[in-house]
Amino acid sequence: MLQASRQIFWLTLAILFVFRSHVALAAMTSTNYKINWDEFSSGGGTGASASYQLRDSASSSGAATRSSSASYAIDQGFRAGVYDSVVDFVPYVEDRSTQVAATAFTTLPLVVTVTTASGFAVNDWIVIVQDEGASQATAMAQISNIAGSVLTLRSSYSGSTPVIDGSNDYVYRMSPTASISLGTLSTSSVTTHIIGWVSTADVPQGFSMYMFANGEFTDGVNTIPGVADGAVSVGVNEYGGRSSDSTLATSTFDTVDTAFTTEPVLVGSTSSTAFSSSGFVTLKTAIASSQVAGTYAQTLTTIFVGDY
């Protein structure tokens, strides 16, 4: 009877940036020039340094106001029409070669204690995993300081709040790469791997994150089917994911383990402006003793949409 099949799962993230915009600007144009916005003033301009930018005006005609109808809006006053929409998305995957044991986690202050901080650096994104496996609790955060074996984290994190007692609890560094391997799968455990992201959506309605697969999780002949009962379980042939976002409106990735399909499905979102917002999907895979050994593969595509 097959006790452990060597199933290597290479996951490729194809990142597509899609921006929805419903804003129309009236500009003055000629053959060679365009004025995007004008105002009555006696001076001003744009100043910049390596890290900051300042736009100013002298003697503007009045405070910024907006007049609108059902279909149009007019902004007027102090540099009212100057607005740079910033939408950015960086994918990360869990680097399992960086695994270290976690021994404590607190939220006030927000710190995690590890057996060794070797290999970690300030500004690294990490995941803290409690009871790694089918029911693991995970948080994703960024390191702000390292003192010995104590990693101080920035003020917010995504996911759940791990309860770390040093038993089957780990910290991993997140790596900005586009492929992962699940390595050797076992009939006696659920293998997990985390796909994360850090996003900025300086737009009024925030962003939406979607994922879809190119087809089955397969070696070309045999497949590991998508989870159908809401939970990837030990000893059962099934595969799926669970989102760190617990407020999804149009999918079940927030409440149960869910199969990836060829249709884009919501896995993360915000409804307002978000800066350096993190999130993740935990992949889960299990096999039965009857599963044929082989190299199994699937491509997942992530679409990040700034909701203007």
C-alpha cells in the first residue's frame, strides 16, 4: 500500500493588473500640448525629493469644492483636479526553507519570538503559523525591528491571531517569487503553502483580488480533485484554498476550504482606500493511499483590480 506519494506541485502565479476607472477629465489640448487642469493663482508648482512630493499654489481663487449631477462632477478651487491614483500589488509566497520554530506571540506589543532570527531582516514580510496543518491559524505581518530572537512587527497584520505555545508553531519568510513546490505529500497529513500579497489602493472603493486555475491539479493523466465538502482532510484526495479575508461577498474562500476553478473567484478585497494592505490564501492538499505517484502541476492566475 502506498504510504507516501511524491507529488511535486509547481504553482505559477501569473499577475495581471486590471484597473477600472469611471473618471472623465476635461482637458485643454492642441496639436503638441495639453493642460490637464488650470487655475487662477499667482504662482506655485511641484517640488520633490527622493521620498516626498509637494504640490502648492499661491493665491488660489477659493477653497476646493465639488458640484455634481447624476452623470458629471466638477471640481474647483485649490488644486482640486490634481490627484494621483496609486494602485500597486506585490505577490509573495511562503519560503519553506526559512522555517524556524515560534515560541511566543503577543499583540501588545506586536512581537513574535523565534528560536533564531538568522535569515530574517527588517522589512521582511513573514507568516506566523499556529499548529501547522489542516486547521492552522496564520498571520502575515512585516518586521520592523529585530532584537536577538524577538521580531517586532509593524502595527497591523492580516489573518487570524495565532496562539503560540511552541508546539508545531513556525515562522516563515515570504518571498516575492512566482512559483512554489509542495514537495512530497503524505497520506498522514495535510500539506499547506501560503500565497500572499501586499497591496496599495489609493482609490475610493479599494480593491478586489481574484484567483482562477488553468485546469485540473494533474500529472497529465491522474488528478487530485478540488475539495467539495468544505474541508481538506487527512487521507482524502482533495485540494483547495482558504482566504485570510473573512468578509468576502461573492465566494466561500473566507469561510471554508474551496476548490479553484477556471472562473475568477474573489479571494480578497477592501471597500475603501488601503495602504500596504496584506492578505493571503492558504493552499491545502491531501492524498489517499490510492493516489498514483507522480509530478502534479497547476497554474493559478491572480487578478488585482483597483476599484475606482
